[in-house]
Amino acid sequence: MEFDEQAIIRRVRSGDKDAFGDLVRLYHAPVRVLLGRYVYDRNVRDDLSQEAFVRAFTKLSGYRGDSSFRTWLLGIARNVAREYLRREARRTKTMKTAVESSLADWRDELAAREPDTDVVPEAALRTCLDKMAPQARKLAWDFHGRGVSADDIAGRLGTTANAVRIKLFRIRKLLRQCIESQLAQQEVPS
């Protein structure tokens, strides 16, 4: 079936809201392909795709036809993706700052209890890292050691960035508990 996008646009502008569904069906796949270049998570891609179409619908009166509707729509989708990435970068930075602050507080607390020892003795850290499951160790290393973003890790694992952050939180909690246990064992005389 061939679509006349200009005729569909005229129908939408004249108040036929259902006609916009034809444009969505026509351009849904190209929008998702473009968003896939920016975001790996399918759920996020779905949300951004919907946002791009909603924006296109609300801004349709501003479409002058200087370029094809497809080009105009893909420009909106690109902007939606870039805005999302900027929001995620700010949120990740805020979250990372909170985690670093929490870890710094923990180190200060540990140093206050044991002023004559290293904050986190290397042996305790190594022992705890060795006890971790290989996947957890790799996840922690990718994020904290190599600086790979939660979005990139999520894309590789086929999950969401939030799920990755939750896993990282749990890994840090387990690591902290393990280190504290190792340090407590060192305090007990044999």
C-alpha cells in the first residue's frame, strides 16, 4: 500500500487525529532504527519513539514541507534521543556522586574506628573480589574500573540501565559487607 504523506498531513491538520496513525505506521520502523543508534535498551527506545511521535503531532503545524516529513520526523527523533542522553548523563553523574559520597563516608567511619590501619586493606579487598561471582566482578570492573556507562552495559546484557545500577548497588553492598567481615576477623586474636 502506498501512502501520500502530504494528503495524510492535510487530513491531520484538518482535525482527523486518526490519520496521524497512518504516519506512525509508515515511519515507526525508521524512527526506531535511528533511536537504536543512540539507545540500546528496547524499552527506552519504545518510550523515545512514542515521545518523538507525540512531539511531531504537537508540532505538525510548524512543518513547512521544506524537507520530506520523514527527514523532519527523524530530526525530531534525533533531538529526543540527544535530550535523553543528556538527562541520563546528568542523572548518572548525580548518582555516581551520591555513591562516591556514601563510600567516602564509609571510609571516614572505618578510618575513625581504626586510625592506625589502611582504610581498606588491600588483602581484604582482594579476598572479597576473589569471592565474587565472575559476572559481578566484571560488571563492577566495567563500571568503576573502565568507566563504561550503565546504558552501554545494559545494551550488552540486554537489560535496562536501571537494572544495571541496581545490580551495582547490590554488588557494592556485598563487597562492603565482605570487607567489614574480613576486617572483623583480623581484629579477633587467633
